[in-house]
Amino acid sequence: MVKAKAKPGPLARRPDNSAFKQQRLPAWSPMLTAHTVLPFFYILALICLLLGVWLLLTVQSTQEMKLFYTEAKTCAECFEKRENVSLAAEECRCTVTFLIEKAFKGDVFFYYGLKNFHQNLRRYMDSRDDGQMVGRKSNLKNPSLYCSPFSQDQNGLPVAPCGAVANSIFNDSFTFTYHKSASQNIPVPLLRNGITWYTDKNIKFRNPRMGNLTLDQVFEGTTHPPYWQKPVNELDPDDPTNNGFINDDLIVWMREAAFPNFKKLYGVLCRDNKPFTKGLPAGNYSIEITYNFPAQRFQGRKQVVLTTLTWFGGQNHFLPIAYLVTSGLVLLTAVVLTVVWFKFGKGGQNMVE
């Protein structure tokens, strides 16, 4: 059966005479009145207020201590030494002492922090080779052009891992000591493994397939980044499974921070033995720092952060304050609307037409 042709002229594009196309379907249109709007505003203000107070109390229950050590005490000498490039290979150590007045209960997390270090620069973030970091052998010996000028050394050897991100890895190390008494010094044990995201450790970062080769043989023919002191396959001499592209410290650093002031996880308190089974006891502590990372060039500051965590995370007041401010604004709006409603009458008889 042949379909009839549409009539020419202005009626050719007329929609079909159906309930859907002619908008004759039943519809519901809410009637916004003071009896429905005002209670909604007051309830919303109350909900935001309760959430803000709850989150604020949760955040306040966490404990946090920040120790800036860039030029603190004996670290001032190391700070000056790292400004001289010719002395970059010389080891420098310093010690910072501090007091914990109130015990840190539960799991305690140790972070290192940097201020004014812009990991969010586009050119810096692109200076890496994800194909190399995922273990592709073709990228191991032929790094991406995005890594330039940190893709090859002066002799033409490929750099592994390549790029500015890996080259600028934070390489200060810390040794914590608890001074229980004048004659008793107890090292604070830290868990240095398992500090990365599962997806990073098992999917995004992998070593090249070795087969019958050792890790040293796999990385043979490559060199370490210019600012590194040892190759990537020797980052952790105490744990052979923590070397190469799956090194925890390397993975943590390679996840770039969104803001110039940030902190990254260094370790977690090991609570197997006394006196750390319940956390960090109150008392005197010291941190011996192997001072390697220079901060003068970007006018930055370095810090160590000790903190406990809750289900909400660390000590971040942004969300609780945002809820409290929102509650105040909604409540103010509700009060203004209520005053206007009472002034002009519930039935609107005082409104001027």
C-alpha cells in the first residue's frame, strides 16, 4: 500500500493530531504557596544545621600536629647546603624535637607536606610516560616525547622513569624516636608499605614482565632521572618487592596534587608492640631527617604532619562550615519570606495591583 504524499504548503509540517504532539497529556503543576514553601525552607535550614554540627564535631575529634622543618633548628644548615648545587650529592642530616601533650589514640598517619609546590601545572603534569609506568617494554627504552628534557641523559640512555614528575620526587626520609625517659629511647615503627591506592599498585603501575630475568636485568640499559641518587630498581634495598615502578613512595608522588599546598602519606604507625598498641603516647619525640629535597627554588616550605583519621577523613573544616553557612543563608531567606508574607497578608489582600 503506497503512503499518501504530504500536502504541500504551510500545513506540510503540522504535527500529528495526537495527545502527545499536541500537548494534551495530563500534567501536574505545583502550586507554590507560603504554606508549602516556608516549611520547606525551615526544614532545609534545620537539616543543614544538624549536618554541619555533626560533621564539625566529627572533625574536631581528630588530632593533628604539623611540624615545619625547612629551616628549623639544625635543619637550617642543611637548608643552606641544598641551595648550593655543587653540594647536592653530600648527605645532610638534622634533628627536630617536639612534644606531644595529649596521646594520639588509634591509628596514626604520618605525612610529609609541601607548600607552594605547584604539581598542578599542565606542562609538569604531562611530563610523564604512563605507558612506561605500566610496564610496556617498548616505552621503557623509548620514552614519550612528553618527558623531554628528562627522557635521555647526556649519553643517550633512556631515563626510567622519565619526565619532570618522577625527576622531582620527594626524597627526604624520616626516623622517629620516642624518648620515654632520659635513658630510654624507643624507635617509632612505621608501616611503609600498603600506603597506595589499590588501583595504582596493581593496575596503573607495574614493572615490565621479567620472565627468567631479574629486575636489574630488565632495567639494564636505562638510567635514573638526573636528580635521583640511585636507579629505580634499587629504591628499597630492604624489600625487593618494593622496587621498580611499583615502589610505594614513587606511586604516591606520581599522583599529582590539585593544589600547591598538599601532603602525601609517608607511613602508618605500627601498633603491634608496646608502648604503641593504643597509638602514640604523650611525651617527647624527635625526628632525624635525611635532608635531600631542596625548597629554595620554589620558595616553599616542608613539614611533617601527624594525624588521626575518622570515617570523614582528616581535619578538614570546609564541608562543616559550608553546611553551617548554607543553613544560615536558608534560614535568613525563610525569615525574610515569612515577614513579607505576614506584612502583605495571608490572602494577599494588601498587595497593590
